[in-house]
Amino acid sequence: MDPKALETEALGAIEGAKSLPELEEARIRFLGRKAELPQALREVRDRETGMALNALRERLEAATAEMRAAIEALELERTLREDSVDVTLPGAGYPRGRLHLITQIRREVEDVFLGLGYEVVDGREVETTHYNFEGLNFPNWHPARSPLASCFFDENRLLRTETSPSQIRVMETRQPPIYIVSLGRAYRRDTPDATHTPIFHQVEGLAIDRGITLADLKGTLLHMMRALFGAERGMRFRTHYFPFTEPSMEPDISCFLCGGEGCRVCKHSGWIEMGGSGMVDPALFEFVDYDPEEWSGFAFGLGLERIAMLRHGLPDLRELWHNDLRLLGQF
């Protein structure tokens, strides 16, 4: 190996490189593990030859580093010159979030009752058995008191099974007339299916005044249903039993899917239950020291998921909680 000839050839290849890949190719050719110079260094046997070859290697490495810095500086200069940014162009837009369908329904229901002069109040999700059962006239044998039906923390506390306890709390703190709605989550040990989920949302309404009748309740619910569904949707009332209302009735809306013919969503009845309602049982007035001879009232509790299902044609309530943006983005 002729060191001078090797140096001349290597410097020519390094200085002639126009890009980093070309420079890397030259480095591997002359300084790589299998190159002639490293191989010669492994076989050297005398001190003078070793010092000369090491000095040659250091000169070639220095030349390579210098050339790499020069190429990087040129590429940076070219990038800054060519890749200019026009600050007058509009920026990239970010996708905006939207309210969940249940939140939209909740706000619409609130607007309906605010327009009727009602007050919106908040309730407690963790309740005592006194407000969830005793204050609502639930008998001891009622199945809702069973741990198989409700979510208990201990003997006296549970996740509320409906939003009705907020009625008792409001009635304890003020005198009639009272017109309130309370909206929020409720919890029951229901098996999930097309029309039931263990966690659901309700709107609870209460009106107490002089001369309140069942006709006022039906008119209020009809007004709300027409505001949410339109006048063309069918509605009916069925007599029922609830511990805290007497008489009681359940409002139903005609099934959106079958138009009343019967399908799996409406359990082949043609109707879908919305919740419960009725005239406030005078026994409840005893808990809050109201005179049942002077005051009367009505109460109702309706599911917000049911409203969403009936208005938008959702075949299964569980789809609302799968967080599929392809579905939720439609509303």
C-alpha cells in the first residue's frame, strides 16, 4: 500500500462528495472496517509505520468531518431559502368537539320547562334511603328496596334509583307554589337491552299549587312531547301504580321503527314507555307539613335516553355509550 497515493485518492473522493450519502460512501470506502487502511493498521509490526498510518487515518477523519459540516450547512441554507413559510395563509383547522346527544336533549328539555316558568334544580346522585324510599312513600316490601334492584353502599345509602328524591328535598325547604324540574343520572341493576341500561338519565318534574288537576299534568306532558317530537307523533296515557302518586299513569309514544305495527324495540306493542307520572299522593305532604286540603300537585319522571331513541330512530340505547364518533357525530 502506498500511503501518499491512498491519501490523495481518499481526499479527492471526500472533497468531491456533493451530498451526505456520497460522503458516507467515501468514508466507508477508505475508513470502513474492511477498507485498505484499517486492514493495514491491523497488520503493522513496527512503530514508525504504525504512527504514519494512524496520522493518515486522523487526517482523513478530520477531512470527512469538515466536509460533513460543510454539506450540512449548505443543505440548511437551501432548506431555509426554498421552504419559506407564508404567514398570510390561513392556519390549519382543528376539528371541533360537540355536545353528546344526551346533553343536547337535556338542554332542550330544560328550555321547554324554563319557557313554562319552571325552575331547574340539581339533585344528589348518592342518596339516603329516607329520601329515595321512605320520603317517596315506598312500602317496605317494594322490590326497588332489594339489593338485587338497587345499588347500595350500606343500609342507609345508595345510588339514587330515580331523580324523585330532589322533589322531597325542595319541598322541605320551601312553601308552595313550587314548579321545578330536576335532570340527571339514575342507577338501577337493570340488564342492558335495547331499551334499558343500568345508568340512565331522567327529567323529574314537580308542580304544587292550588287547584292542580290531572288535566294539568296531561297538558304539560303533551306540550313537552310535541315540542320534542312534533305534533304528528302519537301519545297515550295508561293507568299504573307508583308509590308516590295517586292516581298514576305512564305516558307512551308511538314506536318510531314500526309505526305502531309492533317490533322488537317496542316489544311488539307499537308503543314505547317514556316513564311515570301522576298526582302527588297526599301522604307525601305529611313528610313536609303541607296541607293536602289546600295544595295539590303532579309529578313525572321521563328517560332522556328514551327521548333520544324516539326522536332520532336509535334502535338500541346501548349505542349511545359505545363512544362511536361515526354515530355521535351525526347529531
